[in-house]
Amino acid sequence: MTTPHPDHDRPFAPVDALKLGNRLLRRREVELKTGKSRSAIYDGIHKGTFPAPVPIGENSVAWLEAEIDRWIAERVAARNQTLNAPFEIRQEARA
């Protein structure tokens, strides 16, 4: 039986990986989350427009979920800025 550390109620401290944003996503999860194909992902990495993966083994890589989420948020922000630009121009023309 494991004896809890005197400073803790349990023998381990649980970590909420999703809250910390440090979950690792394998390529298939990245494809599903972003809608990008395998070749588009690697093309974006080569061009510097998509987050690079992290080596997790001899022949394995994964992506930090926080970086993928940030990449998605940047795309949404760019879209929203483009959609709002004509509205702002119309508002200025009325003034």
C-alpha cells in the first residue's frame, strides 16, 4: 500500500491536462479537428503556416492541442475581421 505524502491527501496529484492545454494530438486527431488533409498539414509545416509536431517517440510525432486551438482561433479571427471590414466601411460612409 502506498503511503500518501504528508502534504497531500493522496499519493499523487491529479493533473487536468485539458485545462492546462498540454494534451498531445496524433495526426488523425489534428486532421479531424482542423479539416486539413495529411499532405496539407505537412505542407503548412514546411511553409511555416501550421504548427510543427513534437517528437514523442522514435517514429512518432504529435501536436500540442493548445497550438492547434490557437491556429484555429487565428483563422476564425481573420475570417471575422474580413467579414466585419465591409460593415465598418459602410458605417463610416453613412456618418
